[in-house]
Amino acid sequence: MMPGKPFERGHRIGRPRGSRNRLASQFLDDLIEIWNEPISKDNPLRRGPAALRIMSRDRPHEFAKIYASVLPKEFLVDTI
């Protein structure tokens, strides 16, 4: 190693490249799987929409916060 260069060329320190992306991707895949599970064998309603319905009824202020958090911050409107 040369002075002023703490890392040798070709040697990586830390997590492997892409590992964070794989973790995030797997997490989202698992979340979607649970979201899409039916709430029971005979009921076609899925867990995700069922949870949103319950939340909108029991905690409307928190439901509104979630709804607002997924909307874009700005809208571009093109008028002709």
C-alpha cells in the first residue's frame, strides 16, 4: 500500500455488492405474498385489502395518513 491510499485495489471491505438489493427485494416479495393471502379458505377477500378496510373504519385518521404518504408530493398538470 502507498501512503494516502488506505485500500488496495481489487479488495472489497463490507457487505457484498447487491446484498442490500437482494434483501429489499426478498422483503417486498414476502410482503406481497402475505398481502395476497386469502383471509380464509372460503373467502376470496385478501389480507391486505381486508386490513385496509378495518383500518379505514376503526382508525380513519391513520388510514388517511397512509393514503397521503403514498401519493406523489407534486403533480404535473399539462393544460392545452
